[in-house]
Amino acid sequence: MNTTKSLATDTITNIHAAITTELLKRGFTAKVVVDEKTSRHGDYRLELTSEMFQTVPVIMKEIRINGEITFRQDEENENVIHVGCRVGVRYEHFTGGSNGCALFSFFCRIRKDREDIYEVSVR
């Protein structure tokens, strides 16, 4: 179900701001953008990607934050959408190898009638 097609831009901006705040709490200040994506099966999602950034001293060739924001309709209340996002960091070594790790998971609910976010949970 394409529940997010009807969400206001302000709601998606609020989700982006909440995730950016969680990254800031962990010391990540890179600019993060959200892009709309549709899979070949028609599933709609938002993709979270940061610009490349570095640490001081420089220990990796490239570091980026990434994540995927997914939406699911509440089975009991058609007016509620569940939002989930797993945020991680990917890094590339100077020798060409790459790796990554999870930073946190972000969950919240959205009321479609009022377009507000409530019950935010970060793990």
C-alpha cells in the first residue's frame, strides 16, 4: 500500500529532522538528504544518504551515513502509519575494502488526519 504518497512534505521533513537530530546526538554532522525511491515491485520508500565526510585524523578513505525509511499501514487503525528506519555508517578503506555498522534504529507513528509524529522510539 502506498501510504506515503499522501503524506505532506512537512511530515517527511519532520521525520528527516528527527533522524538528523539523533545523528547529531552521536556526533555526526554530515549533511543528510532524503530521496524518494520505488522498487520494481512498486514499494515506495525513502532513502537516507549523507555526503561523504572524514574524521580527524583521517582513518578511512570515505565515510557515509545511509538508511532506508519504510512505511507500514497500522492493521487496527487505518489512520496510523508506522515508520521505521535503520541508520548505519559505511566506510571504505584506503586499500579498497569497505565495511559498515549499524548506528541506531528509529521508529515512530504518524496520524494521517493530523500529519503529526508521535510515539518516537530510538534503539
